Amino acid sequence: MLETTLEKMADKILALDEASLTSLWEKYKLKMEKFEPTKEWERSVIIFFIINSVRVKNHIFNERILQAQHTKPVDTPPKGKPPLKLVK
């Protein structure tokens, strides 16, 4: 049950827009830095790290996509004459 709950939370977080989350980063960073022994402070810490998690995930994802694009052989026709097909 715990795993299912975490997976549902992850799905909801993945549906959020990174740009919108990033706009909230500074707000929750400041709340987190101003320690108060309250549930609100605890929530701010969790939100701050959720935002960072999405940013890191997207950064890693984009890096891997770029790496994959650079390592794939590109299907370009040889220079010179274009490839011809035999037609009967």
C-alpha cells in the first residue's frame, strides 16, 4: 500500500509543469531556511525537495536524450550520386 501511495504521488508530481514549479522554488527555499517547529515548515521542506527532484529528473532526462542523439548513427545518403532503385 505504501508503494502504491508513493507511485500515485509520483504520477501527480510528474504531471506538474517544471516552469510553474521553478517559479515557486525561491518561495519554498526561503520558508525552508527560516526554521520553525511547525507542520508548515515541514511541508515547505518537502515541497522544496519535490521541486528540486523534478528539476534534477528533467536535467538527467535531457542529458541522456542528447547523449543518445549524438551516439546514434545518422542515416544520411552518401555524397555524390543519389541512391538509385532498379525499376522494371
